[in-house]
Amino acid sequence: MKPYVVYSVITGAYDKLLPLDIAESDVDYILIVDNAFSGEVPPGWNLMKLPESSLSHKDLNRYIKMHPHLLFPQYECSVYVDGNIQVVSALKDVIDNALASKDIALYKHYKRDDVYSEASECLELGLDYFWRVIPQMARYKANGFQGNALYEASVIFRRHHSCDLKRAMELWWKEYLGNARRDQLSLTFCLSTANVIVNNLGISDPRIEQKYFVKKTHAVYRPDKLSVRLTAKLNKLLLAVLPQKKLVK
């Protein structure tokens, strides 16, 4: 079994492939793309093309993000990085440290520290619909989920063969498909449900410290600005007149 894989996903030409000037003997760098990809692959990346899928570009991206245990059975550990994040330093030692005692390691959210505040922000910004977010958060509260940890899902270190972690990832996919299409809202709940303890890596490296990763802008803006504004206005109206608004506060 190989030790490490670092992988990124580009679907629907949403991101432009970022250069990789790193060579590590124990780490394979794999770029996963769909049929919309037509660019050249810079040195350092190995290309993996996906077969046709009935999933949307976004949902296909999330499936790949959540299933390293199915995609990379030959590797012990994986690091997922969003398509708009550039790897700027060697990662072998970082992976070893991140996964020394836990099966998953994440950077904390750069602004908020609980899931329910993030849900409120998503509603106010129009990033998802009221009728998806509110029932989801209500169910989490009814299950006793405190929501007092929020992580960024743009870089994910995993020892992905852990049975509990595989269960958490399958649940994450199920929660994502059946609820809000904001995967950060369900990640902590799924990990908690599967009894997976997170190694909190602290301040967001891609956004702030940028020692190993640098966050770039997406090549294509998504979602549509008008659609987001209309969703935000609709959510605001519903939050003002319905009592369920308290569930995400």
C-alpha cells in the first residue's frame, strides 16, 4: 500500500489547474477531472478522468471529495484540496503530523466557530434555501448536536481506511444530497455521529498563513449573482414571518 495521495477535483471547468512545483517520492499528486476539462496538465500532476455521470458538476465534485476510501484504496492517507487552492510546499511531514493521532485533520473556519451561525450566514447570503437549511438544523438540534465546532472543508487530511471515518464520509454524502448543498453545515455533525475526533489544525493556512496552501479565486464565478440575491431576499422574508427562524440562531 502506498503512503500518501494529494488530490484535487475540477468539474465543469469551474477552476483552472494551478501549477505544482513540488516533487515528493512518497506523495502522489492526482488531478481528477470530468469530460469538460480540456486543458493541459502541468508537470507534477497525474490525471484521472472520470466516466460520464448523471450527477451535476457540483454534486460530482462533492462525491469525489467525500469518498477517498473508494477512489484510492491503494493509499493509506489522502489530502483533498479544493480546485482553487494551490499547494506551495512539500506535504509529507505535514501529513505525518496532522494524522499522527487522529484519522482526520481540518483547519478551523476563518470567521465563525459554530455550525448554527454558519447556517444563518448561508441563509442571509442566499447560498441555499430556507426550506433546506431550517429543517436540517432543527433535526440536528433535536438530536442534541451542539454545533460548537466549524471547520473549513477546502483542505481535508484523512487516514481514510478508518472504519469510523468511512462511516462518517458516507453519512456526509447522504446529508449533503438530502439537505442543504453546503457541505460545511453537515461535516461536523457527521463526524460527531460516527464518533470521529478531529485534529483541529487551527488558523486556516490557505486563507491566512499560506505556508503550505494558497487560496485563489475560482476560474468561473458560481453561483449566479442574481439567483443568490433573490434567494437571500426570499430567505429574509421567510425568516421574518415564520417562527422557525430561531432554530439557526
